[in-house]
Amino acid sequence: MEVSFPEPRAHSALNNWLAEVRYGDSFALPSRWEVFIDSPAGGNSRKVSMRCESVDLPGRALNTSLDPNMYGIAPEIVDGITFGGTIALTIQASNNLEERVYFEAWQEEAWDRGTWNVKYYKEYVKPMEIYILDQTNFRKYGIKLFECFPKEIGPTQLSSDAAGDIIKIPVTMQYKYWETIDQKRPAKAPWGGAPDVDSSRFISAELLTGKMTAAMDKLANSSKFPGAAAQKGEVSYDYTMPGRDHGGP
């Protein structure tokens, strides 16, 4: 029995695959990336970002549950969204451990060292960016993590056995959520925050004033409102009692 398909010829033939790899977008490499870290405590953020040896690209998952209201096979429907919550960083330390001090100072923005009182959340969180690069150092993909802070500075084992190794600082960053960085995608308001201002979605004050003036003039000249004066600038309206004119001669 011969089987019929809408497209009988395979689209992933070997020649097509080779052409895509050689002349297309090729592959994304895990060694081609950059990260931008910014601390509310200040410090050399550029140097710390460049010293980052490895970083996790965060994940995301949709929470699902069975819908018992559907007849037949119950489908899984989305009832929420879950972000990873934390990502791991490995930072190469300079000889004075400046990078460790950088994250220590950031953590100390979360509480008062004199009273041990915890500070406000917005005082110690900062965004963070991760980019995937191609082999010519052009950015091909980017992620922005919102409301980040160093949840944990991990321990570093010191040993005299490996004299040629360098000290590496493990850092666990906490974040609230992330979004893909792409100027072609419309901006959306962060959860719990004010929406971003998009001028294309709002009417300017001048345009709105002009439209209101034209509408008032049309209303004043309408025969359905005989109590309104026909001359511009001589009309005032009482919307609680239609037909009453207070501004005529």
C-alpha cells in the first residue's frame, strides 16, 4: 500500500543539511558568550563580568494540570509559569580577590551592618544580561534577568597540591524572571511594575485637544442641542441638565 504525504520529499536531506551548516547560521557554541553584571554597591563591574568563566543560561517551564471539564481524553492545560530562580556563575579571582569583595559588598547592600536590619528589596537588586555570540563576536541572542542579587558566595577549597591552578569563586545569583532581548519584539510591562511608555500607543495632548475642540464645535452646531450657541468660544455645557445654556448672550 502506497502512502501519500503532502510533501513526499524529505526536507532534511544530507545536501540541504550541509549547505545550511556551511553557508547558513551554522551552530551556536557554548564557548562564545558574554555576561554583564552590575552591582548596586558599585565596583569594577566590567572587570568582574570579563572574569566570569562560566554561567548558566536560565530555563523556564509552564505549569500544567489536567482539565476534567473536557470530554474524552483530558488535556493538560497551562495554569502558571515557573522560572529557574537561580543561576550559577564561576568567577576567576585576581591576586587580591577583588571579584569576591565585589559580591561581598553587593550582599551587604541587603542589610545594615550596624543594626543587622534587612533593607528594602529594591535597594539590592539589579538586572543582568547574557549574550550568545557568533564566531565574529556579533551578538545573536540575548537574555535579561530582572531583580538579581548574589544569594550565595560558595566556598573555595585551598590546597598546595595544584600550584598552577587559580582561585575560582562560585556565585549563585537569584533572579525573579527573565526576558529575551530583541528589539523586534514588542516591549511588555514587567510583572508588578509600571508598563513601559510606548509613544505609538498614546494620543498626544495636542491631537487630543484638537479632536475635543472639533467635537465640541460639532455638538454646538447640532440641531439636537438648541440651547447651545453656534459661535465658537461662547458655549459652556451643563451635562447634568441637557439643553441648558450658560454661556450665550
